[in-house]
Amino acid sequence: MPEKHLTSYMNAPFTIFIMAVSNRTMNKKLVRHDLFSEIGEFLDSIPASMKRAATEEYKKFLHLKFVMEDTEIPAILSPSTLVDNVWHAHMLRPSAYNNFCQSVFGKLIDHDMAGSKSSDDEKLKRYYHKVCFVNFVIFIYLL
């Protein structure tokens, strides 16, 4: 798929930025980290058949936040509801969450709770226009 087609999804400067940062693959610590064994039992709001996949999507989302340098408040990227549920469960174990972030990313990735008060339209806009596009570029288009 040529870059020209990709720019139809986002503006050109954003696309160029994404193409540059997308060369950063998920680090080995993140890929190998068995987060499911740490928090899987606490994912009560997620159907059992989806818990492992949701944890992997959460890891991808945090990678995107790190690559996009969106680690502080106010946040640019918003997770899907499923990923947000995993994130909340992880943060409810503050020591584990902090150790995970420091070990994998070298810094804490802040969760912007104000985003949960945004209108549904605003959440949808942040999610689909940023996360879905970035996810496509990094995890599908470039593989």
C-alpha cells in the first residue's frame, strides 16, 4: 500500500511521523513479558475466552503510547474499552504496574482519567483517528 493511500486516513505530517516511529519494534522485554499471568485473574469484566488476547492488545497499546511519546497527561491516544479494562486492572496493582513500566519502557505511562469523562464522540474520535491508524501502520502495514 503506497504512502499516498495512507495519507487519506490522516494528514501528511502525522503520517510521516508515524512512518518514522513505526520502525521501532516492540522491545523484547515487552514481547516476552507474561502480563497475563500477573493480571489475568483480575480481568473479571472480560470474558475468559478474550482475556489473553486483551492483555496482548494492551501491551501493543502501551507500546504505541511509548513510541508516540504519549506517556504523560494530557493523553493523545485513547484505548478501546477492552484495553482500558486491562489497563485499570493492571494499575490496581500499583507496584506491579510501576515495575512493569520501568522495566519495559524506562518510565511510567500515565493514564489520563479525564479522558473517561469525554463525550462518546470525542472518545471515538481519539480512538479511531489515532490508535486504529497507528495500530494498522505499525502492526499490519509494516509487518
